[in-house]
Amino acid sequence: MGSVTSKENAEQPEYSGPVLFYNDTVVDHFVNPRNVGELTESETDGYGLVGDPSCGDQMKLWISVRSGRIEKIAFKSYGCPGAIATSSMLTDLARGRSVEDAKRITDDDVVEALGGIPERKKHCSLLGVMALQAAIKDWEAGRGLKKESGA
Amino acid sequence: MIYLDHNATTPMDRRVLGAMLPYLENEWGNPSSPYRFAARARLAVERARHKIAECSGCRPEEIIFTSSGTESDNLAVRGTAYALGSRGRHIVTTAIEHHAVLNTCRALEKDGFRVTYLPVDHSGAVRIEELERSLTAETVLVTVMHANNETGVLQPVREIAALVKRRGIPFHTDAVQTAGKMPYPVCGLGADLISLSGHKLYGPKGAAALFVRETTPMSPILTGGMQEKGRRAGTENVAGIVGLAHAFSLSASLAEEEYKRLETLRDRFEQRVLASIPSAKINGAGAPRIPNTTNISFDSVDGESIVLGLDLEGVCASTGSACSTGDPEPSHVLLAMGLSSKEAQGSIRISLGRESDEKGMDAAFEALSRTVVRLRSISSV
């Protein structure tokens, strides 16, 4: 018996109801999350912390901004596979973008980039977006005080 | 594949399949039909009934065939509640029952029954004194599961049976996880109604039974023909019933040996986990448990992520009941034991079975260890 997530399972049935089903892209981001880790204090221009472990998920996100662009991004995530994969994809979408551009990334963009996620897990994709928004706010608030000209 | 989710379902024993096949291929008659060809199907059903009664320690007339453990639970709970509703409208159960009992009790609340959901202690067992205090003159049914499906914790069913017997209150126990697996016949528990199911016993899905003591009043919930003496209408699942009986007697004959073997394997696995995965905790370890089940909490990682990680390494485990997969709420069983929501969220269930061996358990341990280490390395907590 192959797992429901196996690659050879080309014609993946549409599961509804309680059965969780993640596609290969989601599983890939769960197994090999992009940009996972932390930025050092000196690298960090903005930091966001959202979610609550007692409610099931939490995410920390760090950004490093150079000339208005997100040069480096890193995250750590506690939660279900959906939370980990959407966090990973969000950082992938945001990296290299201008801050103004990154602000416009929505949870739907994350879900679309992953090729879909089970209905019950859609709320997970909001966590990453909120963490990014929080990190950008943090950067905006600290700009000028910190090392804006430090590049 | 290393299958470690036997509390969800078990692989069917080849011998059971062999016993069933004639009733799918040739002996397809309706057991209620009036000719000799169909009488062979009737005979097969009655032989199965005798076999199960023999292994369970009851009379054949006390076995009713149903379609699932869930149906057996529904029949037991609704059937007695409806039969005795004029005498009183109070039911006593526990907070850790399977949803087949829990949601049936909730439905009965809408029908005007009052239900007491007894708490459990930190080890996951219900306290007999608390149960005794909850009984009233209005109580018409007590239903407490034998072994919990998520933690494996055994409830004091014998003591409860003795207690409620003195009060003349019918007592149901959901023994789906234990019937045919303990080194004693299930009716020895002393309950008046006992649910059991085939697919937890290396038998087929869709075949289950309810033991009902001859003197226990019970109304049918499926009405129609006079099958099962009017207590459960519907044409019998002949092949399923034959398979259920075969699986049950095979399982009972191996029970004593398997009990010891699984306990050794499970305990060794738990010791390895506790020794090498920091802050791992066994839920229910303080109470007597069935030997095949372990429920483990890991700090700062999510149970569903562990289960997917294990799946990708070829190990099948679960976060709890298969009936609740995908439910975003943490396990009601673990919460009732006093675990925090975060602890409950970080728990997985591993349940061993007949094909489990030392090699497989070692591989499962390695996969679990790798998965938890990896998830912890990316965890924000």
C-alpha cells in the first residue's frame, strides 16, 4: 500500500469529509521547508510573531530588508503540515520582492502557489501572511531608528 | 509498510477470508427464504452465533448481529433508553467514550434524556465512587467503554457491572477494542450489553455484534423484518457474519499468547522513546492498559505533522480515533485526562497487532525519532 501522498498516485482522488489530503507540493514544502531557521539579531530588520501554540499553531518570521526589498527571510513554525507548508511557501513568495509588493501577498496566493490545500486547512495559510505583515510593520516602525543607512 | 494503527482497523486474516468466500460465491441465499438452498445460509449464520457465544461465555440467543461497532453502540444505548424511557430518563456515561456512544448520548439529550458525562482521572480511568454518586432513581442506563481506543486505558468495568447490578440498572460496555483480545471471555465482564466488531479482530468490516443479556429490555432501532428475532431488521450479511465468528474464535484462541507478546513489544518501544526523545510522555501510563496501545505526547510538535512524517517513512500511525481524523479540535479523551490543549495536539497513537514484530518496532522507533527531531528543529515553540 502506498501512502496517499505518494508520487505514483497520479490520479489523486478528491477527498472530502474528514480525510486529510495533501498534494505533492504541500508534502514537499512540509519535508523540505524553504527559508526555515532564524536570522541573527544584526540581520533582522523586522520580526513577526503570530498564532498561539495552545490554539494549535504559531509562527515566527524574520526579514532582512535592503533598499526596500526583502533580501533575506526566515521562519519557524509550530503546527500541522498545512501550517508548515504554507509558512514555507509564503517565505518563498516574499523573498526578493519589494516590501510594497510583499505586503500584497494574500492567503489565497499562498494556497494557489501550493496547488491547493484541504478546505479544513485553509486557515493555516493566513498565519504566514499575518506573520509577514507583522514583520513588515515591525520594520516600518523601526526604520530610521535602526540601521536604515547600514547597507 | 509498518502498520501501527490496529485500533483503527486490522488486516483481514487469510483464513477468515477463506471461510467467507463460499458465502460470497455459492451460498448466496437469503437466510430467511423457505427452501433448502437458503437454509444453508441460515445454518451458517446460526453456527456463527454459536461460535461467538461460546468464545464470549454467553448463550447464542444473546448475540445480535449488526453492521458495525457504531451500530452496536447505537442499538445498546438507544435501544435500552427507548425501552426504559418511561421508567426514567437519566443516562450515565463518561467523557472519554468513542463518538459512537458520545454522540448517541448527545442525540438522546435532544429527546429529553439527561446525560451525566463522568470525568476521568489523570491516568484516564473513571472513578467508581464518582460513578456511584451519579446514579439516581431515574438512571436507566450506564455505558462505560472497556478499553479506551486512544489511550488503551482499561476502565473498571467489572466493578461497575457489580455496582449497577445491585441497583438493577442495565450496563453497556463498548468492548470493540478488547473483545476476543483479552485472556478471558468478554461476557465475564458482567455487563448486560457488550459491543464487539469484526474488523478490529482481523475480520471483515461491516460485521459486528451486540451481546444483550436475555433479561435486559431493549427496543429495536432498525425496524422491518423479523431478522434477529425482531431486534435488528435487515437481511443478514452472511459472509460477514461467518467471517466475524471465524475471526473472533481465532483471535480468542491466540489471545493469551498475543497479550504477552504485544505487551513486551509495546513496553520496549515506550522505554526506547522515553529514554531518547526528550520530554516525551506516555498518556495513561499510570493505569492498567491493553497491551497493544501507546499514546505519546511530544512537546512543541504537532501530532498530525508527526503522523504525516511517519507516513512518508512508511509507518502508519494516527493522532487518535480514525473517526476524528481531520478534526481540528484536540482529542476529547486527552483533554478529559487533564492534558493541555497544546499537549493533546502534540500526541500520537501507536497501536500494535498480529504482524507487529521487534524489527518493525525498531524501524518505527527510528522513524519517529527522526521525525520528532526534524519537526522540533523547525518549531517556533
